[in-house]
Amino acid sequence: MKKKLISLALAGALSLSLIVPTFAAQTYVPSWLEQGVLLEDAAGFSAPFTPVSKGGKWGYANQLGGLAIAPQYDYALAFTDGLAAVSRDGRCGYIDASGKAVIALQYEDAASFSEGLAAVGQNGKFGFIDKSGKTVIALQYEAASSFSNGLALVTQNGKCGYVDKTGKVVVAPQYDGGYNFTADGLALVRKDGKWGYVDRTGKEAVALQYDQALVFSEGLAAVSKGGKWGFIDKTGKEVVPIAYDAVSAFSEGLAKVSKNGKWGYIDQTGKEVAAPQYSASSRFSNGLAAVEANGKWGFIDKTGKTAVSPKYAYAGNFTADGLAVVGADGKYGYIDKTGKEIAAPAYEKARDFSGGVATVCQDGKWGFIDKTGKALTPFEYDGAADFVQDAAIVRKGSRYGIVNVTVGGFSDVLAGSPYAQPIDWAVGKGITNGTSPTTFSPDQPCSTAQILTFMWRAMGSPEPANAVNPYANIKADDYFYKAVLWAREKGLISGGAFDPNAPCTRASTATYLWKLAGSPAAQGAGFSDVPAGAAYAQAVAWAVSNGITNGTSATTFSPGSICTRGQIMTFLYRDLA
């Protein structure tokens, strides 16, 4: 699969500003896949489902270890843009998260979707389709890459060029090789053994004159002539003289450079911030760089000043968590940016921290630790990958599992789920418990008795003023008894009959919360399925205007849809927290 689809030659980093929720307590719970389901090729869990194999066939597992799509394919790629490429009997197509083939298995080759398009191949030719399966760019190329920054690298008659998403040839196929366009707006290309750069109009922005070159990074690119390296800007101007034996790309405004076997650092003007003096060094990361002097590793800051004295046999990069792996006497641990040992070298293997968790190996077994060095799981796994999206793949013997970050003490409330914070809040406030000591069942339908009980508890579990029970079918020992009497007093419910097991709908949820708020007036929300005269119309308009819920689409509210326990907690959290 993908044997003629050109791989992306560049790896980009995307920095997002996110509000990270905090939880009262997090647990790290393994969910085991059934015996024989393998995850050996997976570096990490990929949402919504990750590819797994069984008996030579591929399918998909969910984050709780269950098979979401039964193994039936010869090959399966991860989901991107809501679709996944799969292959069966030599034919490739795309399925959605329900397992439905939304683009028929008809191609000889298929790549993952990127920027709304996917490269596909048939009869030895490649082109692109959109998510509806429509051919957007005719299958005419000998090879094709995924789209990156609006353009894709294609090969025709043995030469490389670039096309845009309409299929327009932006750079005519004429180069012997090339890389994808970067965010800097240039692509590195090669012809007749020389490297240069083209812009998005197809113009050679920097003439093909270099023996070797790197892609642009932070506005500059490393180039080489006659065995020496320097840097140019996007106009081709030589910003840093081609005088170094080796260099690296810029990182955080500084680049590694080497002369006479020693390494130092320069800034983007070419000024040497730290003269070449180190036996080895790493790129700058989070303000510090690891350097080796006299066989020992330490760290320097961006002025070249020693931040952590060289005393380790190994030093990695500082991550966003503010910690770096260090090694001594064949063991590994972690230090902070002041050089303080957060976890003294005691592990046989140790990986970088990510999201406050690191994967480490002790006495031949793998586990996970937090930023204080505390073990988050027992050291019991024969293999373990790093956490990705609050999940890490582990192996014990021949069996694979997924360790999930969960909240509220529930194995089925994943920290990354949209209802994690509401459930954590609700449990902390005593509003709800799980359906068992270890499960919450967030996807289970919520009954009318349950939502009224949740609301009653959220209001402090007040004693009903009137102890008279108007409903013959409920008893004083029902868990919801006082909640129902309270709800009736508050005008949330009325009439002579009450069905505690009736499912709670989106309309009834909005109505209960609206009445609890005093039935304030609100403008219509404009949903096609909420008639202006409906008893719940004002409630829906109020709930939407107060950010308690949105529509199920831009034009529909789905008032009759049954709410799950997770959804109800979310509505309560948005209204009452």
C-alpha cells in the first residue's frame, strides 16, 4: 500500500493555545484487547479508532480496547478528516467511523486524506479525490504526495512538479527530486545534482546552485557548497557565510554550527552566541540546549552561559513540561531547568515527558511516572508507547492494551472526552455516582428520574416542603423520591402521573433547566424542528443563548433525541457550575 505515493519529507510542528482542564483526580487504567488482536505497528493511539490486526486481517479498536470495526481488511490506515483508507482483495477505498464504505474499494492504491484531498492510484497512475469520492485531479501522474500548504508534489515522465487543489500545474514537472512546500512558502528542489528553491508561483526564488540544502526553518535555510555550510534567506541572500563544516536548522532563533570538529551556536544574523567548543550538542528547546564537554553533558542558555554544569553521560532535550532526560552510570532520570534532579537516574530506559507523563523502564518492565517521579502505573508492562491523546499502547506478554487517562475514578470516563470535566465536577459535588464502583456509563440513556435527582442534588438536596406524595407508582424508598417531590414543588413537573423510567430528551432537559432558572423570556433559536408554539420553544432558546447547549446541526435541535448520562452532566455543568 502506498508504494508509489511519495511520503511527506518534512515534519511540521503545530502549536495550539488550549485551555487544559484540571481534574480532582486522574487514574491510569489499562483496557485490554482480546487475545490475538495486535498493535505492534502502532506508535500511539489514533482517534477515533486505531488500526489493529488479527489473524492477518486489519480492523480498528476503540480507546477502551473494544473492536469498533472487525478485522477484515488486508491493510488499514489511521483515520484522518473522518475517513480511513482500507484495502481488501487488492482494492483500496475509504470507510467512515461506523465502518461504512463511503468511497468504494476500487483503487489499486490509496493514501490518507490531507487538507480535504487524498491521493489514489489506478492502472499505475495517480491523482486526487475529495471526501465524496469525486475525482478532483485526474489520475495521470506516476506518483503523488499528500497535500501540504495547499500544494502537492507529483511526478510525470520521471520529473517532479507541484499542483494546487484544483489540479492546476503550479510548478511544471522538471525536477529530479523535491520536498513539500513549507509554511515559508518555498519548496526545496533538485535538478542535475544541484539544489535550490521554488516559490508558489513556480518561480525559482533561489537558483539551483547548492550541493546540499535543507528546507527553510524560521525564515532561513542551510545550504552547502564545496563541503561547507551556511544560511540564506528567502531571497537567496547569504545571511551566514558558507564557512562551517556542518550545521543544523534554526530552532528558537539559534542554530548549531561546527568547525574543526567542535560545535557552537549562531543567531539569525550569523553572530556566534557560543563559539564552537563542544564535542557534541543538541538543538535549543525551551530555552536550553544540551552540550558535551570533556565527555560530560550539561546545558547552556541562549546567551551561551552554562545553565546546568556538565556532569551527565547523556542529556536529552527539554520538553514543554520543563524536564529533560539525563543519564549517569547506565541509568536515566530527569532534571528541571535549574538542574535539580526531579527523578534521579534509576531507570534502564527513559523517554521524554509529554503532557506531564513519561514512559520509563525499571527492572526490565515498563511503566509511567509523573513530573514528581511518582509512579502512575505499576511497572508491569513488557512494552509501552508514549501517551498520545491521553492514551498509551502497552503490551504484557503477547497481549496488547490501551492505558487511558481517566477521571472521577471511572475507567470509562476518558480525560479527553467532552464530558470529563462535567462528570468530575458532578462527582466532586455529590451530584452523581457511577453505575458501578469503577464505571459511569456516560453513553447510557438518562432517565427522567435520574435528571431530576441530579438537579435536586446540585441544589443541595433540599427537603421537600410538602411530604404528600401525589404519585401512586413511586415510593419513599426510591432513590429519586425526594427529588421528584422537590421538582413538583418547583414546577419542573406537573400532572397526576410520573414515569421515572421515561427517557430524558433534549427538549425536556432544556425545559427543566429553564424552569429552574425561573422561566426567563428568550428569543427563538431559529431551529427548523422547534416550532415557535412548542411548549419547549422558549426553553430551547434560553438554553442556546446561555451556552448550555447548541443545536445538533446549524438548523436543527433534535428535541426528541434522548440524552445520555454524559450529556446531562455537561448541561448541568454549563448551567450550574
